[in-house]
Amino acid sequence: MDFDFSALNFSQLELRPPASWRDYELLDSGEFEKLERFGPYVLIRPEPQAIWQRTLPDWKKRAYAHFTREQQDKFRFTDDVKGGWKRLKEMPESWNISYRYNDLNLNLRLALTGFGHVGIFPEQGDNWNFIYDTLRAWKVTQPRVLNLFAYTGAASVVARTAGAEVTHCDASRPGLNWANQNMQLNGLQDIRWVYEDALKFVKREVKRGNRYHGIIMDPPPYGRGPDGEKWTLQEKLDELVGLSAQLLHPESRFFILSLYAVGLSAVVGANVVGTHFPQARLELGEFYLPGPRPLPMGTFVRFE
């Protein structure tokens, strides 16, 4: 299929957590780290893009825990993690935070993981709003949503809360268990859990002739499926989006792609998505966290 980027129909946005979100705050960033508050607990975590100086002193006096990542290359993360969490003050193994948007009342479980994650990516808040608003505006009986590389399931819970039939696909058993806890925490049921490599699952869904009204994907730069399937973003993304185009309903549809690979701009995602959805009006741009200095977190492409 020929594709002319100059003819691409798109608008550029910057997505950030809503200012009204009281349970999350980026307090500071710099010197390859970020200082964040999740509910009552302040954490220090690595951030390879924060190459500037900090604005606040004495981070460790504020923080409850500090995650260190020991590796030679400070500018990109690898699977080979050395280091871990150091507790600076007493705090629980896990805790809950809330997210409120119009009549969406979302509760999420957080915890300190061995990779330095806590269970959410706060910059995705605007995408949660997008999912909720889109599904609530449709006059579709039981829309179907597929969430790929779905992690701990915040987007799945939002879609289910909005009335969608949700399929949640991830290659991590702990991630699926965590997402199930988030579903129960919000008083929901009947999300379909799929423990499988995302690309293999999408290929099978195409063969089955299944359709979805919404597809959400947050593919990692690299990874492994349950059976050792190798995933490399640059090699597999075009194929995955092309297959997803066969799954997406021709009407009443939305699509969200998030990219966290360092060095890949939003235009990369737009080229891929625009190739397979040439008639869509795309929204694309950067995620960032507002703070003393805005912190870029990744890029996105989406349409409805």
C-alpha cells in the first residue's frame, strides 16, 4: 500500500496527567532520576531522560523508598537489572490510589516491583479519559475492546467501567494477577484474561474473523512471550498494527498506540498507523509529566 505522509490527516497534542489528579504528582526530576508522589508515598526512581539538574534539595529526606539501577549505560534501560529498592521510611508492601474523572471513579493497587515500576504509568491518564469518553458517547450495545501488552490493567478497567466487553492480553502471569486485583478492587467482573504473546493472539483472532471496536496497545521495546517468543518493537510493530487493522470494526472504533522506546518519535508511530488506517484523523504527540521541569515519557498515536 502506497502511503504519503504529506497527505496524513493528523493533529499534534501533548498528553499529561490531569491537574485535578490529587493522588499523583511529579515533585522534581534531574540527574537521571525522578521524585514522585503516589498517594501518601514519595518515591525516587531512575529516569534516563532527566539529564538536567534538580530543583529541590534533600530528596532522600522526602522519600519513602529509592530504586537504584546499576548499569553502565545510564541513558536506556535493559533487562539486566542490578540494584533494587531501598526503604528510607516505613511503608506498606502495597497500597491503593484513586483516579477521578467526571463520573469515572477508578481505584488502583500499587506496589514496589523488582523492575522499579509501581503498577501504573501516570502519563496515561489522558488516554484513560479518551477511552471512557469515547465508549460512553457511542450508541453501541456492548462494544468490544482489546487491550494488548495490557500490564496491570488500568485501561482494561476503565473500558469495562464504561460498559465494554474487554479482552486483556499480556505475557506476564504476575501482570494478569495484578490486573485481576484491579478489576475486583473496582467492583467489576467478566474481563477476559489471555496469557499469550500479543502477536500470536492477534493472528489467531484474525483467522477467527473476530472484530473489536477499540484496540489499545502499549508494546515494549523488546520482550519474550510465554513460550519464549521474541518481541522486538522495530521488527514487529508494523505487522501487529496491520493485523489490528483487520480486527478493528469499520465504524464506531478507536485505536491507541503508546511507544516508550527511546529515540522513536511520534512520527514513527504515525507512519505505521497511517499506513494501515489511511482515512483516520490521527492525534499524535508526546506524553509528559508536568513538574518543575516537564519530563518527557514517550509518544502516542490515537484516533476515534
